[in-house]
Amino acid sequence: MTSSRIAVVVASAVLLLGAAAQPASAQPDFTRSQRKTCTFCHVGAWTSGKLTAAGTYFNQRHTLKGFVEPKAAAAHGLAPVSAAR
């Protein structure tokens, strides 16, 4: 295989991997504007990939409008909004 052919294969691989990559969802600007900590949506470190009920709600709806924390909902005898769809 010639060096130019190798370069084309490597460049193609880089482009494919770049196209398949997903952007990070955690937004520091969002946490500042909403006055929420990272752990409001993320379990432990944001790199864990695990979401809280709020994180799951936001991931599905792209907003926290209407979200009721499960503990608050249970205290009032309601089903959490995040459980309903």
C-alpha cells in the first residue's frame, strides 16, 4: 500500500469517527443559568454517564419545565412528573 493510500484510509477513518462522536450534553452555562449543580442531573461525576430523575427528564424533553423531584411528589402523594410521559 502506498503512503498516499494509507493517508486516505487514515483520513477517512478520522472523518468517520468524528461524524459518529456525540457531543457532550453537560452544559456549564446551563447549570449557572438554572442555579443547579451538576449532580442535579448527573449521578456522581458527570463522566459516569448515569442520570438522576431530573437528568432523565431533561434528556427526554430538553427542558426542566414541569419537573417535580420524586421526593417532593411523594411528600404530596403525587406520582413524579418524570415517571409520566
